Amino acid sequence: MLNTILETLMGSTTVTLTGFLIPVAASLVLGLVLALVHMYHNKYSRSFVATLAILPAIVCVVIMAVNGNIGAGVAVAGAFSLVRFRSAPGTAREIGALFMAMTAGLLTGMGYIIYAALFTLIICAAILAYQALGFGGSKNEELRKSLRITIPEDLDYTGVFDEIFEKYTTEHKLISSKTSNMGSMFRLTYDVTLKDPAIEKDFIDKLRCRNGNLEISISALQEHAAAEL
């Protein structure tokens, strides 16, 4: 009776527990290496590198689940492609959570209930461990800001704020520029890293003097996970 129950829970597969755990563990190690390499001399978001670290394990389990089953492979491809049709792209963490949920559902749907439970426990443990260790965090994370400046159309924005940026920021980069208000204004978007969070108001005041006291907004740097992935 017990053997029958175990066979039912594990599904009709020749994969052993050892054969399941070793590839998943290896995938987590490789994912961690990839995330660390991506962090080296690159700008990154914490949720993206955490997702990058666990994504190989997710894909590993999917491949093991559909190995040799063409019908299941087509179904998985269709299910995973639904992510791109979401109305809101979401962060890397949210998209990673969708993939994890679909992978767990795929495993249970194919009858691999024990493996689905193991996969969920392993991935959740990895996520909690990375969060507890502060993996992917950086010292200047709170100093990184998204800056939006509105300027009149007759103001040449090329280098107009460089002097202010050099005084108040350690890094600055123009991300986008577009016209607004029927072409009478420009909206500039910068990624900046402040030297000190206490100087934020003074920084904005100096920018207001340069842009004619038009609208300026500064906020935490947004995570565009869909574009990163």
C-alpha cells in the first residue's frame, strides 16, 4: 500500500530523488555564479539578481518535467509565453514568482507531487536565504534616484545641468527625453546617484533655478524587470 502511494505521488517517472535534487542544487549554484558575475561592474536591481540566481533551477525542473514529452513541451511553451501578455510588466521578482507558480503547477499536473513539493521548498528556502543575507543589495541603493525634469523648448538641455550634477551626484545618466504640452516643453529623465540623501532638497532647488521653476520630480529608481530580462 505504501509503495503504491509513493508511486502515485512521485508520478510515472524514472527520475530518482537523488537525480532530482542534484541538478536543482547545481542549478542554484550556477545561478548564484551568474548573478555575481552580473553584479560585477554593472548597474542592477536587487530583485533582478535574486531572480537571476533562482531562474536556472526553475528552468531545470521544467526541462526534467517535459523531457521526451512533446505535448507537454508545447503546453509549457504556451503557458510561459502568457507572461508577456500581462497588462503590467511587473518587477523581476513578480515575473519570477509567476514562473515558479507555473512550474509547480506543471509538476503537480503531471503527477509529480513530491517533486513539486521539493521544488517549492527548495526555491522558497533559496529566496528566503538570499533575502536574509541581503543578497543583491548595495551600499548606494538608497541613493539611486529617478529624476524627471521639465524644461522649456528653447533651453538646450545638452550639458545644462552638468555643473549641478557634478556637485550633488556621483553618477548621472540621461535615460530619455520627450516633448510635452504640444511640443512647448521637454521632459527629461535621468538616473542619478546622490552623494548624500540629506542634500536632496537643495539639489532640487538648484535644478529649479536652472529650468525656470518648472516641474521636477525625484523618486526611488524603478525596476524595469521586463526590459532587463
